[in-house]
Amino acid sequence: MTEELDDFIETAGLQTYDPNEISNIYKKHPKRLIKRLWQTLLPISLFLLGVGWEQLLGVLKDQVRAQKRAKEFTDLLFQLGPAFIKAGQALSTRPDIVPRLVLENLAQLQDQLPGFNSELAISCIKEDLGKSYDQIYKCFELNPISAASLGQVHKAVLQNGEQVAVKIQRPGLREQITLDLYIVRNIAIWLKKYIGFIRSDLVALIDELGRRVFEEMDYINEANNAERFAKLHKHNKKIKIPKIYKEATSKRVLTMEWIEGVKLTRINEVKKLGIDPNEMVQIGVDCSLQQLLEHGFFHADPHPGNILALSDGRLCYLDFGMMSEVQDHSRTGLIQAVVHLVNKNFDKLSQDFVELGFLDSNVNLEPIVPAFEKVFEEALNMGVSKMDFKSVTDDMSSLMYRFPFQLPPYYALIIRSLITLEGIALSVDSNFKILGAAYPYFARRLMEDPDPKLRKSLKEMLFDGEIFKWSRLENLVSSASQQSEINIEELIDQVLDFLFSENGGFLRDELVETIAERIELINFYAIKNINKKLPKRMRVNTINNDEIEILDEIEPIKKLLKIIKELPGLNRELIVKKIQRLINEPYARLMSFKIAQKITSKSVARIIKIAAGVKE
């Protein structure tokens, strides 16, 4: 008992995850370690022996039996406690390590445990905040309203009458988590040393998990995350973040504003609030993409209990213990990868995976490119808006398990976040496709963002080699216009800024050529109509009467103009304002001159050909 208390005291002092310090603690106090090893390694070993024996006998080739074993593994992790639950959740996003069947089961691993004694919760408040619970809270409900592996939540009222939620950490959690992480890390070291087919660095994975769990156990860190998240989204009137009460918050106690809301998965209750559940889902998708690609600071655990619909039409995020960051170059790289995916440029897509850190630069990409084609080709033929994200990620999981992929931690959390979000959305709309919902955001970013790499991606999106594709521009503008947060004036200014910048020369030249070509075609179309109406003896026989080709060339421009006309926020005043800007742009005047010059030269060349008897 004394040794267990010593372990508790030493691990309680660990504020950050340090594998060396943890190792030193349990080398000095081995009894607690031996006891826990017996509790964990025995059931794990028995399970692995059973699986290994069935693998040798070929029993696991039966899908039903394999599914049963995968479910048993998930249940075992749940029974072993918080650290193993967290480890299972981390593995559920690692298709480079775990087979697909196991992934699917680990994704169902619930972080829910029975609550602990309320007397222990009250004692924790006294120890951490230096006051008894009734001094801080006017009213405090002793029965928790929810409980998870790290803590439980109580409803309370502050002395000033404000309703709050109080999250209190499980007693002895840090000591239990620390010991289990030490055991899991040593298992990983053994696997890395003796099991050659595991490519990914399991020890690094456990260390990353340890750092994240220690961050989650620090409620001051969670409070800071919530305040940072609120600051980043303060201009978004559709998002709500609870207020944090720092004076009633410590490392093991978190007090935040009580939120009355409805889980998005409870569709009928959301509708009773007078709110369209589909609109709530779109707000969630837009906000998630904004977190990932603009702020680079995202909520990595958006499960149904952490996202609520409010009666005023806002979406509220809860629980900021599991947050992650995406660096600028990774955010840009992800958008570039989407462009290459949409354009079916799988060779460049494979290079994107190298730049993003999924593949080592020494890896031979030749066999990976056709594998990408096999995974994405059929889905892309259906169109981005109809792609099944779960199906694509499942196929990618198999691919990543076969090839030497190593997933960066941020990517694993992004996938977990998006799959969870899609799961919520599918409970609202069974036909929901997250890629279709997300693509308008990508389109807007491509058109607005001044980043040089994204300017290059915009060019790749609009051009097929050196040929400008009006249909792609039409699709891009159409997708961008679906964004609820679109600022049409800002979008136009961003496009014009780029068009008339030094880097926009390629686009100006192509627009000059394309516009001149289309206008000259329209002129020729008019001449053909006049020629058809003339008496036969006066007609020019060298003019081809085929109209379809010309109409096909003009149709994309007509569609584009129709889309632009219907853009939200576009009005006469804005058009006049932007025309005035165009008049004052030196490049715009030069472009007008070049267009007129090219139309004239093309028309003269066509007339000479007709006069010379060359059939048009």
C-alpha cells in the first residue's frame, strides 16, 4: 500500500508526458508494475495466442470468425481501462498499422465508463480550488450527468446564479494512465524489435498518444483551448463556444457555461426547435473545414455529444481536450492534393503524399500511382459531389496497409474528425456526402487565397496542359457560389487582384486568347446565319453550315455568365463599382486592346481563307 502511494505521489507530479521519467518511477517501485502487468498482459497474451493459433489453422479466413475476433479485441481494450481505450481510438485512425476489419471495430470503441463516487468529486474540488464545493457553487448536483474514461460532468449553479457544467477528473487517473502507457510503450518496443512486418514506428505512436492524453488530463489546457477556439471563431455568428470560468478551473476541475442544446443525431428534437438539421450539418462541415484549412487549429473529437444544435440556430462545440494543429504547408498541401485528385492527376497526387509526409522520398512511387487510379477512378467518374468518403477511406486504408505509408499524427486526427462528422451527418441525411459538401469550400479557397502554391493549383484546375477549360471555371465558380459564408465582393477583389498582378500574366494571356476566339466565333456565327438567308446564287459555298461546334464552344461561357448572375450578393451597385475598377486598371486596358487586335487578325485571316476557297 505504501509503494502504491509512492507511485501515486510521484506520477501526480508529472505535468507533461516524459517516457524516461515514467520509466525511472517504475524501476524504483516494481510491485505496482508487476501487479498491473498481470492484469493486462495475461488477457492480452491469451487473446494473441488464440488469434495466432486460429491464423495457423486458417480459421480466420472465415469472415464471420475474423469479425468476431476483431470485436473481442475492441472489448478487451475497453475492459483494460482508459489508457487502452485511448490507444484503441488512436489505432482506429491508423490504416498503415491495423487491418481494415480491426479498424472498423476500433472505430466503435466508446469512451464511456460508469461514474465515480460524488464524495470523491467533492474532495477533488476542495483539493484543487482551495474551497469547499458549496462555497463556489450555489447549487451542485451530486449525480453526474455523463461520465467518460478521464472524468465526469456535474450540473451546478454559481453563486451569481449562472448555470455551469463542472467536469471533474477521475481520482488516481494520472497514476493509472501513466502506468498503462508505460506498459503499452514497452509492448510497442518489443513489437518493433521482433515483429518485422510492422513498418510504422509504434513507439512514436504511443509517445504521441501519451502527449495527447496528458494534455487532455490538464483541464487548464482544455480551458485555454476553448478560449483560443472561441477567439478564432468570434466572427462566425453561427458558432457558439461555452464561456470558461477560470476562477473555478484547475488541472482537475473545469467549470464552463451550461449549454441547453440538442444532439444533431436527435433529428425530431432538432426540428421541434424550428431548425433544419441539414443546415446544422452544413454549418458543421464549413466550420470543420475552416478549422483545418484556415486556422490550422481543429477539434479532433466532434462526436454527437460534443456538437449541439441551439434554439437560436447556432451550432455549439463542447469538450476541447482533444485539439490538434495543421501547419501552413500541410494545409496548402491538402488543398493541392484535392486539386490533383479532382483532375485525376495521380502522378502528382503521389508526389503530394511525399510532401505531406505520408511517404518517404526514397519510396518507389511507380506501383502506387496505378493503385491510386484503382481506388479513385470509379469514385471520381461519379463526380466529387457523389463520392462516398467512407468507401474511399476504406479503400485507402487497404492501400496504406499494403504500401509503406506512415501517417502523420495530424492526418490521423483529421480523418477521425471527418469520419465522425460524416457519421453525424448521415444520421440526418442518409444521402449525405461529405466530399460533396466540402468541395464548395475548397473551390472558394482556391479562388480567394493569395498563396503562390494555391495560385499554381488554380492554374492546374483551370488548364488542361496549355488549354484553358471554360467548363472547369464554370464548375469552380458554381461550387464556390454554394458556400454560405461567401463574400462576393471579397471574392471578386481576390480574383481581380490576382488577374492584374505580375503573377497573373498567364491567366491574362489565356483570357485574351480565349475571349477573342469566342467573340470571333460569335461574329462568324452571325455571318453564317446571314449567308444561309441569302439567295442560293449569292451564298458563299466555302462557309460550313455546321452550327453545333460553335454553339458547343459558346455554351460554357453562357453557363458561367448565368452562374455569376445568380451569385448571392451580386447587385447592380457592386457591378458598377467593379467596372469602375476595371476601367482604371492599366492591364485591363491593355487586355481590351489585345482582344480587339486578335479579333481583327482572326477575322481577317478567316475572310482571306473563305475568299481563297478554303472551306470553313
